[in-house]
Amino acid sequence: MSGHWFYIAAAYGVTAATLGLVTLRIVLDYRRLRSALARFGAAGARDEGEGA
């Protein structure tokens, strides 16, 4: 193996960690938005019948 194995391993490690963090951020944001939309939809259903 050449003398660059540490650099290559570190690059793969940083890439894997970055992709993992980006994926985690997307999943958490998706859950937050889904929850907010559910609350928004529930409030809209409640307000729909008032005033009629």
C-alpha cells in the first residue's frame, strides 16, 4: 500500500460522516415539517365550519 493510505482513509471517513449528517438533517427536518403540516391541517379543519 502506498504512503497515502491515511489520507485516503480520512477522506472516505469525512465523506461518510458528512453524508450521514446530511441524511440525519433531512430526516429530522422532514419529521418537523410533517408535524407542522398535521397541526396546520387540524386547525384548518376546525376553522372550516365556523362562520357558516
